[in-house]
Amino acid sequence: MGKTDSIHSSDFIRQIIKEDLRTNKYNRVHTRFPPEPNGYLHIGHAKSICLNFSIAKEFGGLCNLRFDDTNPTKEQSEYIESIMKDVRWLGFDWEDRLFYASDYFDKLYDYAVQLIKDGNAYIDSLSAQEIREYRGTLTEAGRDSPYRNRSVEENLDLFKRMRAGEFEDGTCVLRAKIDMSSTNLNMRDPVMYRILHSTHHRTGDKWCIYPMYDFAHGQSDSIEGITHSLCTLEFEDHRLLYDWFIEQLKIHHSQQIEFARLNISHTILSKRKLLQLVEEKYVNGWNDPRMPTISGLRRRGYTSEAIRDFCERIGVAKTYTVVDIALLEHCIREDLNLRAPRVMAVLRPLKLVIDNYPENKVEELDAVNNPEDDSMGTRKIPFSRVLYIERDDFQEEPQKKWFRLAPGREVRLKHAYIIKCERVIKDETGEVIELHCTYDPETKSGCAKAERKVKGTLHWVSAGHSIKAEIRLYDYLFLKSNPDDVEEGSDFKANLNPSSLETLTSCRIEPSLADAKSGTRYQFLRLGYFCVDIDSSDEKLIFNRTVSLRDTWAKIQKAQK
């Protein structure tokens, strides 16, 4: 049994679907991914996308992409374009099944009229504040609105006038007539339509009344013939309401199945809070590589394969859990380990001169592009008398178990020779600015006499051939595992990490990266995985750190075993 099979065999959603097919409750499987276009998709949405499209494929069914665009004050075409791009990038295709709730505005209006005629809906002239007061609490029943018993004729007339634009925003609403004493607050005469004199991104100014999400959602599923409506647990209490509407209208009944939403440590997955970060400029837009948005992860260097693997590993459950972000990072490491070429880059350069190496000599050394994939071949890297190494790879007074460079110590330069530090040069402040070393010409990598062993191996670049680059080191956006864990009077922004981005502008990279294209991913030896940023150009190469090489998740798993 493969990894995916073992996960799916214990998946309660798939078990429900199998039973529905066996009993012929449905003779097909038809799912949908129904985002509201009021923000960019994040990693939590990726879980839902993977689940809906994968289930449809496994059972030979179909999956729609539908935008639940019922609130023109918050929706933008920009969000729609980004959502479609993200779904395609994740590897899924809705084919010809792209829909909008706004496609059904006329039908939804007719449904509302039917409910009014059947005595199941009425126009309420209470204010929004009064409606909240009349609604009651979890421990106290609600009260009937004084407008609840308007006649069918009066309700139809008022609803028609609402549509005609006779009333101002907030003047009145259409409510379902259900049960103001219900223990489920969603059943206490919920609002179905409100007045919004706002231009819609698709219907323009045709409408000045718009259906509430809770009214439009279930009926949209029904219109599209959805069999299994998969949604997160916060909609569990809404299921009774969705069922009520469908039963009163006597239309196709989709089955709603709830699963636990994705929660990840050190991460906020609330579109409202993410929008706040964007609008208040705590981040540089929705696709900031620190954001958990799909566009942010893509820009940071994550692959669609890694995200799909992550979503498969976490599976679906009925209970609230928090996934350690280390698992997501583990998935991208495993993926990039197989596909990312190895290159050398020096983030904080320290000049190193090999005194016994000929001044004008340049060697072209062979370097393996990826030891995990022989088909990726080799490349040539220039080696010369003057190099750069990492400043952190040298200590003048080495600590215990220091296996990197120090006065009188030897190390191997990757793909090259063993060198020994002979002399240290400092500036007037005492800072080390240059190292002078000697090399052993008999220890060239790949040669028969290169067997002499030393404990440390360093990466490097040739000073005269390397290219300058800007490298952005990203860390967690939040300091705490639970960003909402704040003291009274504070909000989640109090836990923002002030060191979530460090920009290094004097980095040096090997010349093979001169033509690196936006989105290309590499492993910088000993440093981590990096991706060429979308702001990169021929004049200025910019790399984002996708993830470091330290695999915290692997250590956690090993400790548990």
C-alpha cells in the first residue's frame, strides 16, 4: 500500500462517498471549490482545492470552480484572476466548469419570491442593530420582529420595490421565517437579502439587492448538481439552515460534509487578518514571501508538488488540530532535494588569498549539479588565487569542535583543494578583512592523490568571476506558535517577528547563475534552498531563501520513533 493509499483508506469523507455510491444515494460524484473573491488564496485553501479536485478525479467525477461573489463591496477582479492562477498552478483544471454565484442572481431572486409566497420569508424593517438585539443569545431565545407577520402581498410588494432601488441601504432586509426560539442561532430568521447600492464586478448596476452567503451558497450547489459539498467545520452549524432552504424549495439536495480547517503553527490563516497586514503595510503585498498565501509561497520558491504532498500527508479530520510548520518545510525540502541544482553562493563575503597559487591562473573545475540526479550532469566553476568564503566559516580563536577555518587549520574547498590559513589581516577597528592561505596542489578533488582527509569542507566563489546578488533571508512572520496568543488589549500583530526579513546586498554567487530566470530554484551549498525573485533582473539578481537545510520535522519524527 502506497503513502497516498494509506492516507485515503482512513479518510472519513471518502468512506461517506463510497457508501453513497454503494447505496445509490448518488450515482455520481460532483464536487466544487467555491472561494469568495475577497482576497488571495492561502495554504488552507490549498487543502480544500486538493481535496475537492482529487476526490472528483478518484471517483471519476467532476469538480467545479465557483466564485461565491455575493458581496460587491469586498470583491475584486484582481482576486478572481489570482485565484484562477493559483488553482491552475496547483495542478488542477476545472475545464469548462467555471461558475459564479452571480450567474444565479435571477434564479436566487425567484427562489426568494417563492419562499415569500409560501409564507417562509418576510421583509423586516428593523435596523441591523435591532435585528441583533431581537436575535437573542446562546442562552436566551430570540424575539419575533414586529414586521414578521406582514402579509404575503405586502412582502412581495416591498421585495419588488427593494429590487427597484426605492430604498436606501440598511432600510430593510428579507429574512427567512423559521424559528426565533431555535437553539441554533442560524435558524433565528436569518437575513436572506440586503440592500447594497454598489456596482458588482460582473453584473454592474443591474442589482441593488444581493443575497447573503448563507442563502446563495446551498442553492448554488443545488443548481450545479453538486453531490458532495465539502466545507470546513465552521459551517457545521449552518448545515441545518442550508437543508431548510433546499427542503422548502424542493430542489436538488447536495450533501454537506464538514472537515477541520487547516491550522499551521506560526501562521495566520484568516483572510481578514491577512488583508489587514497588507493594507497596513506590515508586508509587501499579498505575494510577500512571508505570507501563507499560495502566491507568496510560490514567490518564495515552494513547488506545487510540495504543497500537494503536504495536503496529502495531513489528510482530513473532524477535530481541530494545529500542524507544525516544520512539516510543510520538510515537504519542500524533500521535493527540492531531488530537483534543485546545487550551486555556490557566499552571503557574507570574506576575502581569501591563496599565496602559493599562480596570480594569473584560472582553473575550470568540475562540479556535480545534483548528486540525487545524474541526468542533471555537471558544470564548470572557475577557481583562482583570490576567493570569497563565508565570514561565519572563520574564527580567529576557534571554539571547541570547530572544524572550519582558523589560523593554522586546514579545510577543503568544495570541488577544489585543501587549504591552510597562514595569516590574518585586520582593519584599523580590529575586524578581520582578509585571510592569506596556502593550498596543497596534490589534493585537487577527483584526483588520485586527493584522498587526504580534513574535517571541514567550505563553499566559496572566485572573487574575479563571481556575480554580485541581493539575497533575502525570510523567517517566520510570527514569533509565537499561536500568533493569536496575546495579552489583553493587544491583537495578533503584537506577535509579528521584527526579524522576519533580512536583506543582504553584498552577496557573491558563482557565474553559472548569471542568466538565472525568475522562479528558478537552487540549493546554495550548506545554506539552504533559494529561488530567483520576480523582481530580479539582468542588472540585479535577487534570490529569496525558500527554506534552510535544517530539517526540524525529520528530527521530531526521529525523536518520536
